[in-house]
Amino acid sequence: MSTSFVLTVQCPSTRGIVAAVSTFLADYGCNIRDSAQFDDRQTGNFFMRTSFDSETGADLETLRESFQAVAERFEMEWAFHDSSRKMKVLLMVSSFGHCLNDLLYRWRIGALPIEVTGVVSNHMTYQKVVVNHDLPFHHIKVTKENKPKAEAELLEIVEESGTELVVLARYMQVLSGALCEKMSGRIINIHHSFLPSFKGARPYQQAHERGVKLIGATAHFVTTDLDEGPIIEQDTARVTHAQSVDDYVAIGRDVEAQVLARAIHAVIHRRVFMNGSRTVVFPASPGGFASERMG
């Protein structure tokens, strides 16, 4: 019986990387299912994601130990991942529950293959919803006075649960720079974005007053620059002058939920690479989300 793995690689661009990886996998009895690579000529960085089956029983420990020589030769940052192992994800929410409810539904029906370690909120609004899903609910009240203590409590939850990814599913508290740096590349956020962009209170009201024709959402990594982290996923929806502010809100929330779910899919399947202030996001395999779930 074969075992499925994913190898992720990023390193300085040079000749022979793909050949070296392919030869290594072939020598260890592995069959490549799909592979994607990108050579960024502007930065000189090379990125590669390879999904493969180990048909001769080579395990992760063997592959990792044996790959060291290849990795050192090309100065790689690399990792092997077991495709059957679900990433541990902590969800965070405030008063708007559309993204949380959408993610919990996708998780419950198996459309989002993650291990939810719990839900953190600065409000009690969704405690019952979370408990009804048999998940831990953590209420952490946040004020200006207790913010360091609240973030320390959050980090304790992350560490004790083994959380690998934190998802801000419309969590409205600004995280400190220290927390963002400590968990760099491990926190993603969903942000309402418009053309043009409206920040602050009542963004949909602002968009309606300006008569915009497109509203949308952006999922991005959280950094010390508020709402300006590397972008993972975006989408828009067309609106017209005949629609109300409430229509904008409803459409916007649908887009937010879809964009956030797609971003999580990309991250948990190791398709996202940090590339300075940008990201490299490889597309899903030809079979789409369904094949990734089976992977």
C-alpha cells in the first residue's frame, strides 16, 4: 500500500533543481502525482511543490534523512509532509459569525480537512454554536489594560493544543506586533476590500455611498502592518445602483466566507509560499478540492 506525501522546496534559483528532486524520489521508489514550480526572476528565488506516493514503503524519517544532501547542495528550505495528517487550526471570531459558521460547516461535512483545535473569541456570542460542535470554546476578553495578558493566554492555548495555523474569521481585535512576529506566516485574516478600498467603520455604507460596482474580500497573512500582509486569495462580486446597503453586506459576507475557505485550503495543502511581501500560491491539483481531500 502506497503512502502519499508532499515535498515543499524554496531556494536560490539555479539549474538542476527539478532534476535532482525527481531523481531522488525515483531512487526511493516514489511516484510523482503532480508537481508545480515557479522561478521568480525578480528575486532569484525558486519554489516547488511536489505531491508523490511512496510505493516501496519509504517513510518520512527515511526521506528526510536521505534528502539532506540534496537540500544542502541547493541551499534549500524544505519539508516533507504526510498528506493524511490534518493541520491543526485554531479559529478566532468576534461578533460577526458568517465566516465561522461557514468554516465549521465545511469542516463538519469533510469539505475542509483540518483538525479544529478550538475557537477563541472576545465575546460570548458564539459559545453555544462552538460547544454544539463539540469543540473547545475560549473566551478571552480584550481591553487596552489587559491586552498583553490576553495575548499570553492566546499563545498558551496555541502551544498546548499544538495549533499550527490561526485563522481570524472576522476577529476584530488588532494583534500586537510582538505576537505577529512570533507567529509570522501562521496567522491568516479575512479583510473586506473594495475597489476603491474603504477602511474603518461601516465599509459597506461607504461603498454604497460612493456607488462602487465591485465589492470583494482579501485573505492575507497577518503582519505588523495592519491589513497589509502578503495576499493569499482574493475575489470580487459585481453590484449595481439598484442594490441596498443590506444587499452589499449580504453579498460581501458571502465573498468573505468563500475567499477565506479557499485561502485555508491553499495553506493546509502546502500550496502557499512566502516570497518577501508577496506569496507564491500554486493552483489546486487538476481534480480540485475533492482530490486534495482524498490526498
